[in-house]
Amino acid sequence: MALEDIYTELIGEHSRNPEHKHALEGATCTLKGHNPSCGDEITLQIIVKDGKVADAAFTGVGCAISQASTDIMIDLIKGKTVEEAKTLAHKFIGMIKREITDEAELEDLDDALALQNVSNMPARVKCAVLAWHTLDDALSDTKK
Amino acid sequence: MADAIQKDFPLLHHTMNGKHIVYLDNGATTQKPDQVIRSICDYYGGCNANPHRGAYALSVEATEIYENARRRTAAFIKAKRPEEIIFTKNATEALNLVAYSYGFHNIKKGDEILITISEHHSNLVPWQAIAKHVGAKLQYIYLQEDGNLSEEDIKKKLTERTKLVAVTQVSNVLGLKNDLKPIIERAHKMGAVVVVDGSQSVAHMAVNVTELDCDFFAFSGHKMLSPMGIGVLYGRYEILDRMPPFLMGGDMIEYVQEQDTTFAELPAKFEAGTQNVGGAAGLTAAIDYLEKVSFDRVEEIEKELVDYALPKLKELPYVELIGCDSKRHNKTGIIAFNIKDVHPHDVASILDAEGVAIRAGHHCAQPLHRYLGLNASCRASFYLYNTKEDIDRWIEALKKVRGVLGFGA
């Protein structure tokens, strides 16, 4: 596994300058995600309006992979319905765990496909999926 | 000399990601020499039986191997008698034994437990639990600017209210050796017992528990060339003798009635169930190996490596060293650092691709990282088989890190 297959330009760009890394006023849902073994910690904030993700942002600390993954995820889910966003989260986690390999099925992950190679790096899988698990939990909570 | 030592460690001749491995995570666990690996094979291949039980030659032989390991360990750390050596599965279990069997019964509401902010979670979380359970107060010794323990805190917080002091001999993050003698003397004057975590010291320097005069001393075998699953608790005989058992079951009893049991003498009282005899055989072989090389030589090798690495690291403006401000007299072969703008996990992954193994994260010392204002750090830790070439490979790999993530040099 070559490093440039993991640390691609897109991931570098999102980790150095995460567009969505800020506090979000009026969030309808705030949830913390944590990898206790490495100390990665993100707080995901979402505004759900009329069943759609109207806005989302995050704060916290973590490695390039977790930061880029979170930023790309927010790009992707903004404007999607809660159900669509949850489906994307499951799809992303399935991709990283290599449970979903069908390219056509993964197509709508769009830029998040750039993280697919992390599935070849077992030590970093949890960095990539942290935000998506947090999203899944956050959206499940809002439904209740 | 370095070649002669390297030759003994089969794993060091392997590759990682297509490159000859540079193993710099000795603070987490060390590699094992052929002599240790062979001793475990020899035990299981030629002497395996349940010790202390069978009235047949093989069991007697297994018992002898196990009890010999106890005698060798006692001599290794200069304990007065072999009964003061309790085998556990690691330092964590040894420290929990003290927390549960001593702490629970001797620390009362309103008493104080004193530990340091640089403790590994294994010498911190158990004391937190005991303090909460009995209603005692958990106090911390913080650090001076240079990373050493605050002498002011020691004076201020080690008082007659203190019933137990738990302190590491060497910090697993900062790599600084603590001056334990004055702490132990003061603790005894105040009527407190002292528990020393020797996990990061016992493989790297000569330890003398009698001279140190500590009450308990815990370490893991796997951090000193031995297999995983064998650890040691040293305890002062008079104290161990008064403590109730930790785990109950076979081999730790005298008479078992339907409603009552009397317990075996030391050390059997603290060794319930079938023990790790293969691990004990490995520990003996590791002690033999280390004594043959000598701790003077081990310390010399590690000092040479740190002296070689530090100036090279200081040349790199983006390397932030942690715990390296101290005068060099008490620095061991552990160097913690960060690379500007880059998370330690990314550093470790990039080094991994270059065949270099280091640790990244909080190294089981979250309170210390929080105290230092860090989220995480990288750690390189050296041992007797590391070479200057290893340091060169590590530093060359470090130079690539920022570029991979798209930062300028």
C-alpha cells in the first residue's frame, strides 16, 4: 500500500483546510464521537429541518484521515434527507469494512470514495469511520 | 557488539511493508531473543506438567523450573527472600493485587492516596477506584518545568494523611527517571506505604528493591525480553503476609471446609490456579540474557542512542520534543515528540510505510497529556538491540511526514 493512495491530494486538502470545522449555531442535534484508543474526538452538529440535513459542522481534534473524512461527509450529507444521510453512512462504513465492494452501489459516496483505500490499512479504519458512526447515532437519536 | 545482540533477535531480521524493520516501540513491548524463545519451547517440549501437584518426576521438574524463576527474579531485583516474589500476568494485575488486597483493607475514609500525574493508567485507575470506594482523596504530584516531579508538591502533599504513595520509576511518556529514595523516605516517615511501577525501568537499569526500601514493586515480563502473560509483584514480606488473598481457588489454600477455608503461606496465597510456568521459564532466560549483557552496557547503549538522536531531532524545526528539557542525567531511552501540524497517528502511519515502528496516541497516560496540553504524542523508545542506523532511518522517515500531508518543510 503506497502512502499516496491513502494521503491523496483531496484528503490532504480537506484535513489542512476543513471547510466545515466550526461551531454551528442553532444545531438541533449535537453528538460527540470518540476513539478512546487514539484520542480522536469530534463533535458533530446538525440542523435537521423538514426531515432534511439543512446544515452540519464539526469541531474537535484528530488525525488527517478522521478530519478529512468528517469534512467530506458533511459536504455529502448537506441537503440530503435524514434517511438518505443514514443510508450513505451505512454505505461508507460498509465500504471501509469491505462489506460493500460493488462500485455502482458505492457511486453516490462521491468524494468520500477517496477514502476507500483506508480499508487496506486496518490500523486506520476506525479513524475513517468515526464521523460516519457518529452521524448514524446522531440521526437515529433525532428520529426518536 | 550491536550486531552480536541483533543476531539473537529473529524478529529484527524481518521486514515491515517491504523494508527492514526498525523497531522503536520498546516501551510498549520488547522483542524476544532466541534464548528466551527456546526456553519456552524447551519447557513445553520437555518439561510440561502442572507444578505443585503431581507426585511424579515431570511435575517435580515443572515445579523446580517455576520456583527457580522465583529465586532468580528475587536475586535480579535484590529482594531479601523468594517468597516476596508473586507471579502475576503483568504489571497491571500486580498493581490491582495491591489495590484490592492492600488498598481496600488499609485505606479509610478521609485518608489520602498520592500518585503522580505521569502515571500509566495501570497505576492510576486502580487507585481512583479505591479512593472512590472507601471515600479517600486521590492527590497528584505535578511536574516542574523540566518534566521532573515537583519537589514542592512532594513536600506539600505527602503528609500524615497520606496512606499510600504510587509512583513510577520511569515515566513511559517523558522517559525521565524519578528520584524515588527521598519520596520513599518521606512516605515512611509519614506512615505511608510506597508502590513503585517498575514497568519502564526494570529492563533498562539495575533495580535494588532492598536499597530502594519500597514496599511494593511491579513489572511486566514482556517489556523485558520475556513472553507476554508473566508479570511480577514484589512485596515486603511482613506486609504481604498480613494481606488477604486477591484471587481464590486452587493451590492457594491450606484446608477447605464446606463453609471455611484457611489459606496457604506466601507466595502461594497470591497465586490461585495453574500458573504460567512457560512464561516463568522465559522470564528466567530473559534475566540470564540481561545479566550476561549487563545493565552498565544496556544503559550505555541507550544513552548513546539518545545522545545521537537528540541533536538530529533538534535540527528539524517542525519537531516538537516533549520531556527533553531536563538535564541529561535522568533521561532514559524514551523520546516523545510531535510533528508540527500533523497528528501523531498520521506520523505513525507514514513511518510504518518506511518500516519504522513507533507508538502514537496517549500511551495510556491521558491525564499526563491533558496536563501537558497535548491531545496525543508520538513516542520512540529504544532498547539494547537498536543501532545508530535505526535512528538514521527513523529521522529520514520523519523528514517525509509533512510533505506527504501537503505541508511545506
